[in-house]
Amino acid sequence: MSHWARAFVVSSAVLLSGCASVPLTSLPKLMSLDAETIDPATLELAVLHSDNVGIAPGTAKISVELTDERSGQ
């Protein structure tokens, strides 16, 4: 995995930990992900919210964007 992709994954885990909790034991697994080749359809996300917030099952969407610093694409 390239340095920037690894930095992206680790940064994402750290930043998202402000909104959620990422177990320390999961960090090595997150660091081993290859952001350039992972199938986004295999990603899963758990959202914890208070009872007064309604999110209907199957309606939440995850958006993932990667930009190659060398090509800009």
C-alpha cells in the first residue's frame, strides 16, 4: 500500500474516532487495507444514534473518494 493511502486510512480512523469509537485492536487491520484496491461494496459502517434520530434501514449512504496525488485523478 502506498504511503499516502496508508496515511489516509490511519487519518480517517483517527478523525472518525471523534464521532465513533474505533477499538485499538482494529487499527492494525485498518492500516493493512489497500485504499486503491478495496471493493467499496464490502465496507460496513455502524451508526449509533439517539432514539429521537430516525434513520430508516437501507437509507444511509457512504461516499468514498480517493485522489491520486501524482495524477490528480
